[in-house]
Amino acid sequence: METILKYCSGGIMAVLSILAPIQGLIICAVIFIAIDFVTGVTASYKKAQRNGGVWAFESEKAWNTVTKLAFVMAGIVLAWLIDFCILDFMNLRLANIFTGFVCGVEFWSYLENAADISDHPLFRKLGRLIKKQIDKKIDPEN
């Protein structure tokens, strides 16, 4: 039994060592998603308080975050594998682009949550400013 555990742990470590170059990307995405989750729960609570409603933590929404995290981590790994194993001669940095997109979306959500939590116009203005900049980059003619 001990030998089987040694081989299993060695195999797991071998697979994880292949992913060592993207550990920073994975950690970054996990941090952004975790902060969005915490601020989202807090914003939900604040909205319920303001509306005089009853607030309850919904495990279904928490599981949605876990599912999202799993898909994001798989996406980072898959994008990195394309970069590293298939198109290594092109230096596309798809994993960085994918992670940047995910973190940008989570940051946007964080700003919305911060606006709901604090009810401060600064966060609403930041959200509008970022949206305007993104729209300008996507469609420069507008």
C-alpha cells in the first residue's frame, strides 16, 4: 500500500511540475475570483438590507463560483498547453491573454459589487469609465 501511495504522489507531483510555469497565472485568477465572490456575497447582503428583505446565503451560487473557478483553471492550462506544446514557435502567450480577460471580468464585477456595498458614486464612475475605455478599444470608430 505504501508503494502505491509513493507512485501516486510521484505521478501527481510530476503532472503539477509541468504546470509550474503558470502557477502565477492560476494564483492571480484564484485571487480575483475569490475577491469577487466575497464582495458579491457582501453586496447581496447589503442590497437585501436596503430593500428590507431577508438575506440568505445560497449554496447554489457558491457552487457556481466553484464551477467557474474549475473552468477558469482548465482554460488557463489549456491555453498554456497550446502555447507551450503546439504553437511554441509563435510566442502568442494565450494563457496570459486568457487570464487577463478573466481577471478583467472579475475586476469589473468587483467594481459593481463595490458600488453596491458602499453606494458611493466613485465606483459607479469608475465602472462607466472602464466601460467607455473598453468600448473605445473594441470599436475605435465610435
